Amino acid sequence: MNNIVIMPIIIPLIAGLVMIIFRKNVRFQRILSVLTIATMAFLSVFLMREIKWNGLQTLQAGGWAPPFGISLVADMFSALLLLSASIVALFCLLFAFHTIGKERENYYFYPFYLFLLTGVNGSFLTGDLFNLFVCFEVMLISSYVLISLGGTKVQLRESIKYVLVNVLSSSLFLVGIAYLYAVLGTLNFAHLSLRVAEVGQDGLLTTVSLLFLIVFGMKAGLLLFFWLPDAYSAPPPAIAALFAALLTKVGIYALFRMFTLVFYHEPQITHFIIGILGALTMVLGAVGAVAYGDIKKIITYNVIIGVGFIMAGLASFSFHGLMGSLYYLIHDILIKALIFLLGGTIIILTGTSKLKDMSGLIRNHPFLGWMFFIAALSLAGIPPLSGFLGKVFITRGTFEAEYFWLGGIGLLTSLMVLYSIMKIFMNVFWGETHLSREEEKGSTKGLLFPIGCLTALTIVLGLGAEGIHDYVKMAAEGLLNPALYIEAVMGESQ
């Protein structure tokens, strides 16, 4: 039964390789992509149920006892993210069918889409630090292709910056791995946790932990986000939505895994620094979102704000703070995909991303307008939508940890998020209509279905939060109790 753990990695990888053989058969690639991602979603639900009733699911590749072999581990935290990633990937894919263009479809768009998901899923499931690096690279190499696919001038310019930043962070990642292995002699997460507990998190290990904070912070857009707004504005909407929903979240996942399982012994240093970085990220992201009058820039800076807010829950290192981060992380994956798809649809219709050149779009597209309004409220954390509960728990967690300044900054930046996103709604949808239907640059044909599904999900996730409460609670308890992870992986090897 534990072989199910490797399936979310193997299935998209094999499907992508098959698509390369049938590169010219776009219809086949579309069907196989949808079936593959739907299968991943089903497997994620199955894993969640198995974990709930039977505990963490592990697989030791080749039968090698840990820590000597490759370990794959599915806990409730990773399973929730697997499901969220599959849902978002499916709707971004459906959106891409009508917007990505034949040229990109004919040049390996669908294989690299699935290869990226292979890296994402592998990052969530690996139980080994070096294999986390490998999965990161699979994800990043695929993203290099997707961000530059189409070869427009802005794509090529921003892809160079994107590649250079990630090459630098990957190099630092390897340095951190080398130092950690030299000190502790292992890279298995569970074994690392045992070794750090045995020898104590002294100054050297705390320094190494801060190196990993820099590495994963760069990948998550935590403070060092200078590359993110332009890079996420360059590719087509479907790709940008996938990037905004998933790529920074893999970095966030790595930060949670490292600082709840391995480096959790000196929270007054490590987690306090995470709190400072989270606060600065929220403030600077909010300033950017408020300052710009361009849809692409506003929504990409909102990605940055979300990263800082999730980190606030980790910084609190409390049950309610971590619960809030998990709720908000699931919400953020869905809502960032939704807001990017909405923004992309607006740009497709108007042919511009400048707010000053838009007005009155709601007259011709009322459903689009009201879905954007719902998404805007959800993004700002207005009840009863999906962003509200996460913000309440994170704020409570920061207050319980006596980080009142951090909780206050989170609430203040939430107001700035609401202002920035409502600025788009008022400029784009209110006022006199500038464009008749005949003058519009594109069409919403086929686009409203994936957008509508994601909008419905943010409503359902808010109104029906109790439906996933047990799973989120179990994930938070697992993060606060590393012994559960260690026992599941190491077993009698301890």
C-alpha cells in the first residue's frame, strides 16, 4: 500500500515523457494532461484518508533502511499541499487550452507542465534533503522552459534574471547541504532531527540553519523578492497563475519542514528572524501593491504579501499560528491562481495591463466582474471567504507568542491588500465602458469555467472550513511534534 506515496511523482513524469513522443498530437496531450492531474488529485485524497486513519505513509526505495536509502514520506501537511497543487494545476491547464496558443502547445508546453508538477510533488514528498534539492531543480528547469516559451522580448529578459537568481540560490543550497552533512553525517530529515537533538543546536548549526533560511527564502520570495514581480509578469496568464500558486509555496514548504522538524531548538533566534523577515516582506509587498497602477504588478506584489503573512504563523511557532498558516497556505494557493487568471482575462479583453486605460468592463462581462469582486474580498481575508480563518488563527498565534507587532503588521497590510485589489475592481469594472464587445481584443470563451470553479472553491473553503478542520489540525499537530515524523520514518532503526 505504501507504494502509493511515489505515484504522484511517477505518474506525471511518465505522462510527460509519453507526450514528448507524441509532440504533434495536441489533442492527445490535452486529454492525457487532464487525466494525469485528475489522477494526482484522487491519489492525494486517498493519501489524506490513509494518513488520517493509519498514520504517516512512508516508502523506503529499494528496501534500504533509513537513513541509507531514499525515503519518501507523506504526512498530512504534504498531502494537503499535494491536493491543493493538483486542483490549481487542473484549472490553470483548462485555462491554458484557450489562451496558451498553438505555437507553445506544439513545443512541449504540456510535457514541461507535468515535469514541473513532478518536481513540486517530489518536493512535498521527499524525506531527504539532497533529494529535495533534486526535486527543486526538476521544478526549476521546467519553469525555465515555461517562462521563456514563446520567446517574446520581455520573457527572454526576465527569464535571464529568473535563472540567475535561482542558480545562485541553488548554489547556496548545495553549500548548506555540504556543511550539514559534514557536521551531522546524514541528510535524511528524520535522522537530521535526531542528530540535531542529540548534539544540540549550537552556534554552528544555527548559522547553517540561517543559510537554509536565505536559500528557501529566496525561492519563496521572502524579503529577497526583487526578481519576482517582473518574472511572474512575463509569461502568459496560465503559466503566471501556476507559478504564483505553486513555486513560492514549495519554498514555503521547505521552510516549514526545516524549521519545525530539524532546526526548532532555538526559536528565539531562528523563528524571531523569520518573523522579522515576514514583517518586512509584508510591508514592502504592500507598498508595491498600493503604489503601482498596473494589474500585473499589483497582483504579483500580492503574492509577496501572502508569503510574509504565512511566515508570521511559522514565526509564532504555536499551535494556532501553524493552523492559521496551513489554512492560509491552502487558501493562498487557490486564490493566487484565481486572481492571476482573472487579471489575465482582463488583459486579454482589453489588450493592456494599465488601469488608466480601462473602465466599465462589468457592463459587458458581469460574471467576470463579480467573480473578481469575490476574489478581492477573499484575498483580503473578508469573512466568510477562505482567507478569513487563516488570518484569524495567524493573528491569534502571533499574539500568543507575544509578537504583537507582527500580528499588527499583518492586519495593517491586509487593509492595504484590500485597497490595492479594490483599486483594480473600481478602475476596470466601474465607470463608463470604453470598449464595446466588437472592440475587445479577445474573448472569454472557455475562460469563465476554470475561473468560476476556483471562485466557488474559495467560497466553499470559507463557508465549509470545518470540512477540512480535522486534516489541518492533524497537520499542525504533526509539525509541532517531530517525534511522529521520526517514528514513522526511522521505526526500529532509531
